[in-house]
Amino acid sequence: MKKTILNTLAALTLFGATITTTNAQNVKRDAQTGNYSQVQTQEAKHDSTTVNTYTDKNGKTEPIFKGKRGGKYICRVSKPSARNNYKGKFYRKYLKD
């Protein structure tokens, strides 16, 4: 019992330490004054469509989407199965340039 509690506490401590160390900011240094300032990054709030299309070997044409980080993908839905309650699962098929 004591061993289980100690292992749990050790795991939580390690987890907490990794969370606090991963929040780094993007900064740049001013060459004249030597001071640091935060870099403002603009990130898309959601994915956007592009004007490009993807045509597969069967001739089906689909729109290409661009993700928040710039990756291009097409939307796919898997075949329904008992594993996912007879519904198709949505996923992104990323394209290589």
C-alpha cells in the first residue's frame, strides 16, 4: 500500500515538473540595447480551405485544407464498423509536397 502511494506521488511530481518546464516563450534580443522582447506570433484560429483540389486515382475531386501550422490535408471518413459504433471516424490525410 505504501509503495503504491509513493509511486503515485512520484509520478505526479514528475508530471508536474514536466508541465512547468515546457512553457517557453519566443523572444528576440535587440542588438542595440541588449534587451529581450516577446515575439508576437499570429496563429490561425481554425483551419482554412485553399483554392487547390486533390483528385484521386478514381477521379474523385476533394478540397485541400490548410491547418493551423501550415500542413495541407484532405478530410477522410473511415468505413463504419462495430468498433466505432457503426459510424465512420473522421481523420485528416496529410499531403506531402
